[in-house]
Amino acid sequence: MARRGRRRPVVPGAGPALDALKADVMRREGWAVNPARPDDVKYEIARSIGVPLQPGAGGELRTGEAGKIGGRIGGPMVREMIRMAQERLAGQTPRM
């Protein structure tokens, strides 16, 4: 998590849409999410599973601890993106 500041979406300009997706998905998962700061949900998740994550101090986490937090966020996001892609594909006319 210490490297988060250097990560960028592959598609330029996609960051705000990904943040909105994260906020929406995590809200549906039952987490309190501030839409202006969707990354902050990781602190609430960490607290709920007993992982000692504090702002600016993620470098001390073990890989397993970081994965427990990230999995609770990334898993639902990936499932939602797959669902969205399937809906789009189902609505398209097959190419020949």
C-alpha cells in the first residue's frame, strides 16, 4: 500500500470513474464511504478485521494483512466490472 501514490489507471482520465465505482460498490457492500475520499474505506475495513492500518503507515503491514484489506475492496469491484461487461456484451449485435 505504500506504493499507492505512484499507481495510475491504464486509461488516462479513468481515475475519477474508478473512484466512483469503488464508492458505489463499497456502499452496496455495506461500508460507509465518503464519495470524495473512497480510498478511506480501507481504514474502516482494516479496523473491522483487526489489521493495524493507519494513514501514512501502511508500509509496516505484512503482505497477508494488506491482501485481506485489498481483497475486500478489489473482489467486489472486479465482480461488478465483470457484471457490467457481461451486460454490455449481451446487448451487442454479434460481429461477423
